[in-house]
Amino acid sequence: MIYKNGYTYLGDLLKDIQSGRLGLPDLQRPFVWQNNKIKNLYDSLMKGYPIGYIMIWQAPGDYTKTRYIGTDEKNHPTIQDIVIDGQQRLTALYATMYGIEVVDKDYKHSRKKISYNPLTRELDNWSASKDKDKNFIPDVSEVFKADREKYLPKFVNDYIAGLNESRAKKNEEPVSDKEIGEIDSGIRDLLNILNYQIATINITNEADEKDVADIFVRVNSGGQPLTQDDFISTLLSVYDADVRKKIEDFCVDSRIPKEKDSAYNALVSVDTGDIIRTTAAIAFKRARLSFVYKLMRGTDLSTNKKSQETLEENLAKFRESLELVLNLNNWHAFLLIVKSVGFVTSKLISSPITIFYSYALYLIAKTEFGLSNEELRKVFKPWFFAAALSSYYVEKSPETAAEQQLTNIKDMKNKQEFIDYMNKKTKERMTDDFFNVKFKNALDERNAMGPIWTGYVASQIILGYKTLFSTNSIETMLLLGASGTKKIYDVHHIFPKNFLQKNGYTEKDYDKRANFTILDYETNIDISDDAPEKYVKRYKEKTEPNIFNSTMAQNAVPLDITELSYEKFIEDRKKLMVKIVKAAYESIKPE
């Protein structure tokens, strides 16, 4: 048997977390529970309701150190068990009972507090009003701390004194002897949740990561899937806390604008898994995280044997490559290339994975093949445009596509081989068949989103085009609209939705991508639901002919739109949209 079922007191689990015997190595972080879910968890515990399994993995012998939530002072120098499933539940309880900050989905630190009325046994989320309401203990961590540090009687007396003071101000009767008994009983009921017996699945250290994942999937129907980057994140927490912290700091900085240089950008919010994938691609020329996990466990893939020596070698490679990935000069230089081909905001990034795998190739090209800055721009501008537009990494499997590239690159001997290979891959994606068949047909699909639509908008930005009937560039509209609350542009139906509905068209007709364009907010209001025959004539009359013709061409709107049926307009506009995207590609294509 590689696992056994059992029961463990909640208080013992929390003590083991505090002492360092039990590790919470971030498999499911950041902490994403809402306060109501924490309150309901407390309520279930006090009522004795089941709260599910906690899955614990006996630490393998090569686990030498780890990171924890809570204090840095631990009684156990090494962990003995690792929480695999139940991390969110234990984090919720540990944080609220010990007064520990957690990190939310945006990597911001905050306290989660549960308030408690011992007279009524009422639990509630903390709010400022709970600090003023003397019926409530504002933060239950105060009760658990008083119990741990042996001053609970004084804490209870202080609570009763505060309640009496509040009642006196309201001319109410003081706390009665009966109520004192109820208060004592209510606080004991709260503390008794430490004696709650949680069902546990205890996995032995003989189980490998595949066994653990299989057990997790079979017993857990409500939790989130356990992924390979979850496991690798765990190993980073275990083997090198400093490395994990560097990654997390980079992820935080990618989201928060700062005055000084940081990882912040307007294109993508970075997650731990993104950094792991990028670094592993450079260090090991591997995209399949199943292989990367084995490498991070010290496995020699040729013999499938583990050793401490191999582990140290692989960790050294990972750390070295991580420095390249987290280097802000590298990061921002690459993002400038992405922006230079029209992808100027996160609204145009349909697939973030395309950024990270392309970034890995960029760093390999720069550090291993010695491409100059100019050569990097010439190679990666058309490559990223082609990869994003044609869904290179997401068409089938991102790992499969990237693994094949890395395998091919591994055997290259010089810079020119790399350049020729990347240019060849770009040209293979940007064929006439792609533009005239796949891209064109995709314009019949619904909604102004996805790589086809964002690729079209990026193409307009590459060519410096303006929004329809406006002197404002599309790039300016998108950048100004990327922050703040005031809306300055719209994605508008050229044949307005209400107009088409009145003429018997359905959503699948009027929401075709070929019926959308970007307008500045004022123009959108002016057009409203007018028929093209009406608003196009209006703008044509008040605009110089060359400017009118230019704005129509730059937005792929047929000049004779007022004479076209909706069906004919869609067919003609698709051809014009294809023409714009091909022109953008021609301006940056490989030599």
C-alpha cells in the first residue's frame, strides 16, 4: 500500500504547520477563497459537519528545506509531510487562527479575519463595524492566541468588561451570570474545533508524483486539477526558497506599475507556471513539464535514475537560465518586439503562452547563438506575428509544438542555422492558403475576439492606420483605453445590430468578425443605430474625398457599401481585411 486512510485532529495539523513538521508548499496558491467560504468552513467545523479529505505526502528523503506560510522560526529543520490537497482549507484556518497574512490572486498581501459572537454562536466576516460592536470578538485569532499563550481567563474577563461598558452607555442591564456561562461555553465551542477530526489520506514516500496525481484525481472531485507546474513549484519551494521568491516577486511586479524598473508591462500578467516553462525551455530544451519535473527531481532522462549529483546539476542549470528570464533588460527588449508588431495591449494577446515560448526562443537566440539586437528584431518580429496570428502554440498542444522546436534547435551548430530555421517556420505559417482560406473563413465566426480579430487589429497598428472617420490612430485609442475607467473607443458593428435585427437577421449573422471595426467613442455615439446608407453618406459629405477614401481603405470598408446587401458587404470586406493583414506581414516578413 502506498497510502492509508486515517483521522487527525485539526489542532495537531495546525501545530505541525507552525512547527515546520508539516509543509504547505504552495500547490494551490495563491489563496483564492472569499471570506464567506472561510466563515462557512468555521460554521461546518463547529457543527461537526464533514469538510472533506486532507491529503498528505510523506516527504521523500531528498526534501531538505521548504517555504511555509507563518513565521520563519521552526522547530523542525526539515519537513516530514507535505500537504497535497486541502492546502486552501488549512491555509484559511491557519491564517485566521494565527493572524497570518495571505497572498491573493493578484499577489497582494491581506489579512483574513472572522468575527465571533460567543453569546449567540454567530460567525461573520470582519468589518469595521465589528470592531465597534462589543457583542463580537472582532478577530477569532485573538481567542486562539489567548488559549495558546495561557491568558484565556483574562481575555474572557476583558471581553465581558467591554460588553458591560457598551451596555452601560446604552442604559442596558450588565452581563448576567447566566450570560457569563454562555460566553464561557461559546468560547469553548470555538476552541473545540481544534479537536475536530479531519479525514486524511496519508501517502508514503514510496509513491512518485504520478501516483500522487492519480490518487488526487480519484478522491478529489471538487478541487482544482493537480498540474505538472504545481509539482515543479513545490520542488522549487522545497529545494530553493530564494529561487521561488525571485519568481514570485517577478510575477507580482508584472501586475503592479512602479516608478523604478520592474517587470510591469501592459501586455501580460505573469504567473509562476509561465516562468517555469520559459526557464525550463532554456535550461533543458524541454517543453513537456512531465520531463521537467523528473529533471527537477534529479533524474537522468537517459537512464531514468536519480542522484543528488544530477539534482544539483539540474538545479544549477535552472538557476542560471532563470537569471536570463528575470533579467529586466531581456524582458522589456523582447516585449518591445511584441509591441512593434501591433500587439500593444493585453486586449490583443489572445494566447499568453505564445509570449513565453517565443521569449524562451529569443533568449536562446541571444545567449546561445549570439544574435545581435538587430538580428533578433528581424527574426522575432515576423515570428511572433505569425505565431500569434496562426495560433501556432495553441492550435493543438502548446507543449508539443514547443517541444518540437526545442528538439530541432538543440542540434544546431551556428547562428545562421537558427536564423534560417526560424524564418522557415515563419514562412510555413504565413502562406497564401492561410490568408485566403483559413484567415478569410475565420472572419465569418462570431465575436470580435481571438487571434484572427486581434491579428487584424495588430496589422492595422503595424501600418499606422486610423480609426474609421477619425484622425485618431488605432494604437492611440487602444493605449489610452488600456487603463482608467473612461471609455474612449468601441468595437462597433458596421451594419448596426439593431438595424440588422429589424431586418430579420440573427445574432450569428450580425456578430460576424467581418462586421466589426474600432471607432472612437464620439463617432460611435454619432453613428448609433443608423443604417450604413445614412451614416456613411453623412461622413462622405463632410469629409475631403482623399481623406474619406483613406479612412474607408484603412478600415477595410468597401467604398460602395451604401449600395451593398449585408451578405455582399461581408464577402467584400473579408477580402479587404485579408489584404490589410497581408500588407502588414509583407512589411515585416523575413528576407
